[in-house]
Amino acid sequence: MLGLLPMAILAETNVLIEVKLFKDWVIQDERNFGSMAIQNTGTVPILLETGWGGLFFPRSLNDKSNVEFNADKEEIYQILMESGLKFFELPPGETHVYEGWKFHFPDSLANETFMLSMYLGKGFWLDSEPLTVNKVTPDLVELLAAIDDWTITNMVHIIEAITYKNERWLYTKRLPDPQRGWKGGYGPVCPLSLTNKINVEPHGQGFVKILDGDKSMIYDLRGVKLVEAPDETNVLGKWTRERKQQAEADNAEVRRKKQEAQ
């Protein structure tokens, strides 16, 4: 699912926010999924975060004119600016892909049209195309492992396989911990086969090996990501790699044309 929509905030500032969702459903308390690329289609450079994004927010279409919502994001924006958040300039015409990036998805936006938006301060937003994801009840939940990993990550990692209709996904689950301020929740990792028995086993400190038939994957508990996996299961890594390759080629062409025009 791709979201593309140019939104002019200022005469010189215009972008395409491309959102890639790897499934169109979420379960209760699902926290992260998806990836993103941004193309600067304006005439001036725009500032983007170097990291995984404190200035990007999924928001309802109703929030466009919500004064309270905008005031809350302005407060977050000012805090991030004062904290020394790192930025880089994206020149006109060029595209940046956030490598392996996932965004937080609030339960309140399930079954509702939403956008992934970048806040620029003073009430200015850049928006993706409207997107919709449905909240569902799984058909089957399989407990695969509970990894007691206090030495490396200081927590227990619960790993489950969740099936909905004709899709089966690997999930990690974080239990609520009021002392740390954790609300708990689920994080999708990758698609699984529908019929194979899934085996999870320790693979050194802070890692687990996941076996899905003849497919072998290594999952980093601390980094919360796959570090080894075939493309058919590592959908986030595959999309990010291929999208980055396309962006690098497109950016090189943009720079070539700029040099010829000088």
C-alpha cells in the first residue's frame, strides 16, 4: 500500500511522502509497522531528521483543524529542537529513504482514515495520502517462545505467531511495566508460512534464531529487527534496500541535470 500526495505548505516547500505498509490490518495494541521515503518536490531544501523520527506523526484527517492537537505537537517540536535533534538538508528533486524505519501506530487510528505527517512547526504540516488500516481479532495466536534476557536487554521477550485470514506474522510482545513507563504491546516482525512449524531458539546473547521450514532468520532482541533473513520474509529490509537503490539512481540523475544546467 503506497501513499503519495503533494501538499504545498509554503510556495517553495512541497514534498511527496511515500508510505509503505506491509499489511492492511493490525491487532489490539500493535505498535509499529511500515516504512517511508520522502521526495523534495519543492524549490528549496527541506530539513529532515537524520534518525527515526520525532517529527513524524500518524494523524487523523480530523486533526487538520484540531487546535489542541496542533498545540501538543508544537510543544513536542520545541522540546525536540532544544534537545539538539540532528537534521540534514534534502535538496530539491532528491529523495531520502528512512532505512528500516517503523512508525508508531496508535490504536485510535485503526479503522479510521489517517495520514503520516511531518510537523514543521508553527502549525505547518506535510502529509501523505490518506491511508486506512483495519483493527482485527486474530484467528490464531501461537506462543513460540518467552526469552528471559535480563543480561542483555533487561526484559523478557515473548515471541508469537499470529494468523489472520490467509496471513501469518511473527510478532514480539512487550509486557506492561508501570515502573518503567511501558504500556506494553505488539510489534510485527515479518510474514511467516501458513503451515510450517515455527521454531525459536537462542543464538548468542541478545539474538534468537527463527526457523520457518527451510527459512532461517536471526532476530536482534536489542535492536528489535531482523539482521539475517531471506527477502521473502524480511519484507521491511527488502523494500528499504530496493527503494534506496532507486532513490540513489534518481538522485544521481537529478544532480547530473543540475550540473548540466549550470
